[in-house]
Amino acid sequence: MRRHWLLALTILVPATHAQSFHRLRTASGEPTRTSAGGVTLAGNRVFGGVNGVSGDAAYWEVTSSGDPIAHVLPRRTYVHTASADGSWLIGHLNPPIDGLPRAWRCSPNETCEDLSPPERVEELTLNTTWDCSDDGRAILGVAMRLNDPEMYIALLRDGVLISSGITSPRVPILLSGDGRVAYIVGRAAPTAPRGLFKWTVDGEAVWLREFDSSIWPVQTSIDGDILYLMIGSQFYRYSDSEGFVAIERCCPGPILDITRDGRWAVGKESLITYSRPFIWDAVRGVRYLQDLVPGFGGRLSIGGETISDDGRVVTGISQGPYGWYVLLPDELPGADLNEDGAENGFDIETLAGLIAGGPNPRWLPTDFNRDGVADINDLFALEQVINGGN
């Protein structure tokens, strides 16, 4: 006889807030010519720029009321990445100076430092930036020197430049939250085929597979053990132990960002006359932002979709162009793990099987309490979800 779990714990449901849509405005309050390059993992700041990628670097404080005004970083162009809490904003100057881009790092109080100072153009220095560690101290990008055609993927950590030995880079390139593992695309030698590599920063870059234009790295886990990526129209998860594992029944368009635990993802579906962004999770599947958020104004999406690590803040860019973000409810994961149309004790049995090591081809969430470990406490957390009806 099948054993049922008793649903008897005290119900603890987190507070929720209403969904809302917010346009990013320039420093003068104009609702156009803004660009959302991303959102911090903490979901407290949106970063990017105003007046295009050659315009001014800017960031916006996330608020639940009204449209935020840009905080502009003087003499800087476009923020490409940021530390987890937004205490460091990182980018590079565009157009280049003296033939080379210049990397920079700023704090929101506009205290800035040049990462590739002009007096060192003859040396190999970090010139373009693409990702950084959670604390903003390790910065992954491309290093160059004056009058040298080669470009090298490198990491700048506490003022020390570490080269991966990989040239001819293709972006995006990704760095784990702890700054120790990078997933990079390039060549091990100038005439070698271009490939996807896993680079442990204090070691060597390891070849994972041959690269073609259909490969698009999306996100890593905090320790770099897992890589999420698109290959063609299929979404994959890579780990050393499992290799490349495709997710089943995912999405109507490319995934552009995913939380580091793989719980929520964002992407966009391209239609004949417009593109519409969506959010996805393994239980609820695809949900379109225009259906979730009253007054959603990002329907004509042209890209830039990113998501905070709690799944609460989603950004994008729409025709105009203008940047935007939406606030979503502080919702718990869906609980119908066995897809029988009900949330009940059978779903707890399903989760118990997954925690015990059963197959999980749909990437169903197992760490329900988000403490970093899938164990019996997650069964109690799932029980709370079922009792709370979320």
C-alpha cells in the first residue's frame, strides 16, 4: 500500500507583493534611450546605460513604486556586470582610447578605478569586462596589449592578471560566484579549433566540446560545478559528473538567464511582429510576463532579459529603446512534482525519491528551503508549499 505523508506542520508562507512594471528613466526623467544590461543577483539594482552602449554608464535602484531615475557614472560607458549586491559596477570604455578599450570598476558613490591604466598599454592588461565574482574582486574579460592582434581571456584578481592561455574569444564568457571557475569559448592555439572550455583559474583550461555558433553559455552555479547553456534551440545543463544533459519540455524560445540553482529562468519567444519575454520553472512551465504583470509594457522585447537570484526581478529592453524591470511575487516553487494535477502527499513522495538519487530529467527543484542541501528538511518545506496553496 502506498504510504501518504501527513501534512501537519505549521503553515509558514512568506509575504508577497503585487506584480508591477517599471520603466527605466534617464537622469532628466525621460523614459527612452535607457538600456538594462542586467540586474544584481540580490535584485536591488539594475545596471546598464543611457544613450546606447557608447553613452553613459548608469544604474537604477529597484523600487516597487514609480519609475526609477538613472544614477549616471561620469566619464564611463555602459555597465557590463556587477557584484552580487551592486556594491561594484564594472565595464569598459567604448569607443576605445589609443586603439584599446579600457576596463573600469566603480562603486555607486562614484569612486572609480581604472583597471587598464593608459601608462601600461605596452603590457598585457584587462581591457574588456564580461563577468565578475560575487564580491566584485575577480573580473573576467579579455586582455590585450598595444600593437598585438591577439586577444586573451584572462582574470584580474586583486590586481593580478591571470591568463587562461585561450585566445580568439567568443562571448559570453562566465565566471562562478566564488571567482574560481570560468566557462570560456576560444582557441587553445591560434590555429586550433574554437571550443568550449572549463577553466579552473589556478589551473588549466579543459576542453569540453567543439564550439559552433549555436552554443550560448547562460549561467553557472556559485561554485562553477554546473553550467547552464543553450545549444541550438535546446537548453542544457553541464557538470563533470553528468556531462551535457538536455532539459525536457522547456521553452518556446532561447533561455537568456537562469538563477544559479536552476529554479527560475527567463527568455523570449520570437513571433512574426514582436518578441514576448517569459519566465520558466520546471513545475509551472512557461508563463508570459504580459499575462503575469498588469500594465506590462515590455511586449515588444528586443532582448536583455535577466533575472535576480530569487526570481523576483526580471529586466529587459524594448523597442524605443527603453529598459525596464518587473517585480514578481515572492512565490515558492510549484508543488505538483508528479504532474497529476494536484498538490498533495504524492508530490512529497516524488521529492523523497529525487532526494534519494532518483532520475530527474525535468530538473524538478529539490532544495525547496534553499539552504544549499537537498535533504529531509526540503520535504517539510514542500509540505508548507502544499498547505499554503502556493
